[in-house]
Amino acid sequence: QKLKEGIFKDGKEDGKWIYWIRNGQKKEEGTYKDGKREGLYISWFDDGQKKEEGTYKEGKEDGLLTTWYVNGQQMVEATYKDGEEDGLLTTWYVDGQKKEESTYKDGEKYGSSTSWYQNGQKKGEGAFNGGQKDGLWTDWYSNGQKWVEGTFKNGEENGKWTGWWENGQKFTEANFKDKKRDGLYASWHKNGQKKLEKTFKDGRENGYWASWDENGQKIEEGNYKNSKEDGNWTFWYSNGQKKRDGTFNNGKLISIECWDEDGNECECGFLSCK
């Protein structure tokens, strides 16, 4: 059984070459020059279904390159230049649903990029600059509900960012400046009740801090200075009764009072009354 056929020149593949598998089915076919792929090159799966087709120049992908799944569905279609992606690149799921569509330049993502879930719902959308996310980006859940939205600058979060639960309720809101959290940060429970509120400056916790449980009861409240507790801090039980009241200075506890769930003052333990 013939397995390959072609021409050698100076010990290197040169001209048309064909490869077969043992059942006689063609496996690969293409042209070589000085031992490197040159021009159209095609490969097949064992059942005869086309697997890949593309053009080469001096052994590197150059021009349109297409690949397929074994079921015949297109997998990838991309344009190359000197071995690197350059132009539109599109991918599909095995069932034919489009998976991603992005633009490349010199091997890096550049310009618009969109991805989809296998059910057809949009998954993500934004732009790249030099291979890094840049500008407004939006991601969605597979049910079509918006998941997160914000802006990038040189691949880093910059400006306002907002996130939502799958039910559409907001779960977080934050601001970034120079790659760091800056300003008010807030998060919410899935039922819409606020969960956390705190302030950042240059990536460090500074200022007011408070947290709540799912029923809206405040659990703790205080202030930070350079990411350390500072000033008065108060904690509550889920029934609303005050639990602890302490004073901090540069992260060190200065004084503290504690109460049990019935409001009786008690000796302070590690987390509550002893």
C-alpha cells in the first residue's frame, strides 16, 4: 500500500507531495519548496472528510486557513500573514453555532471581538488594542442577562465597573484608577439587599465601611485608614441587637464593649461574649 509520494531535491521535499493512510484514503496533499510547505495544503480525516485547508509561504501560514470538525462542520476560518493571524478569525461550535469572531493584526487581537454561547446567546463583546482589552467590554450570562460591564485601558480595568446576578439584580459596583480600586465600592445580595459598602483610595481601603445580611440588618460599621481599622467600629447580631463596640487606632484595638443577643453587657470573647 502506497503511503507517500513526492519529489526530493537536494535531500528536501520539493514539488507536489501526497500522503495516504493504510486503507488508501488520502491523508495530506500539498506542495513543498526547499523542504517547506509552499502554496495550497490540504489534510483529511480517516473517513475522507476534509480536516484542514490553507495556503503557505516558506513554510508559514499565509492567506486563508480553514479547519473542520470530523462531522464536516467548519471549526476555524482565519487569515494569516507570515505565520501570524492577520485579519478576521472566526470559530464555530461543533453544531455550527458561531463561537467567536475577532480581528487580528500581526498575531495579536486588534479591534472588535465578539463571542457567543453554544445556545446562540452573546457571551462577550469589546475591543482589543495590541492584544490587550481596551475600551468598553460587556459580558452576558447564557440566559441573555448582562453579567458585567466596564472599561479597560491597556488590558486593565479602568473607570466604572458594574456586575449583575443572573436574575438581573445588581451584585457589584466599583471604580478603578491606574489599575487600582478607587472610590466607592458596593455589593448586593441576590435578593437586592445591600451586602457591602466601602471606599478605596489608590487600591487601599480608606474611609467608611459597612456590611448587611440578606434581610437588610446591618452587621458591622466602621472606618479604615490605609487598609487598617481606625476609629469606632460597631457590630450587630442578626436580631439588630448591638454585639460589640470597639475603638481602633492604626489597626490596633484600643477599647471594646460587648453584649449578648438579649442586650446584656458581657465580657468580650474572641468573636462575642465569653
